[in-house]
Amino acid sequence: MTLKGKQIRQLRSLAHHLDSVVIIGKADVNEGTVDQADKALEAHELIKCSVLDTSNLDVREAAEELAQRCRAEIVQVIGRKFVLYRETSREGAEKIQLVP
């Protein structure tokens, strides 16, 4: 699923107040990081992640690798943080209603 401009703006505004739930350090993007991000995306659909200075990856590389491994979309990369979105597959969960 590719996000459109309006959808990206909507998700960026929703993510503004979020705290980072996944922090990538010197271990870079490993199985534990992917598992943590996967669970957070399933629960919340929209998550903010941080990349520490100790990481060997730059922020864009970390975002792309984590997004690919979690089957998520990159919403925003800014500074040392990035935002990912993936629609939840849970039945009955309150989902983010994206603008068309």
C-alpha cells in the first residue's frame, strides 16, 4: 500500500505527539527490534522510532530496513526519528481512518 500526500500529512499530524516506542542503538535493526516494532504496529498502527548516535545506520537506512522487515510504510524521517504506519489485522480494533 502506497500512501498518498493527504494521507501522509494526516499521519504526520497524528504522530506528532507520540513518544518513541522503538529505539535503535548499536545493535542496529535486529530480530528483537523487528519483533518489538511489529507488535507495536499491530497494537497502534502508527509508531515513532528513534536512532541513537551509537547506531552504524543513518536514520533513513534504519527506517527503510525496519519498514521493509515489518511490511510497513515510512511516513516521515526527521532528525534522529522516523514514523512508521501499517494497518492492523486485528478484528474489531479501532483503526486509523485514512482520508481518500
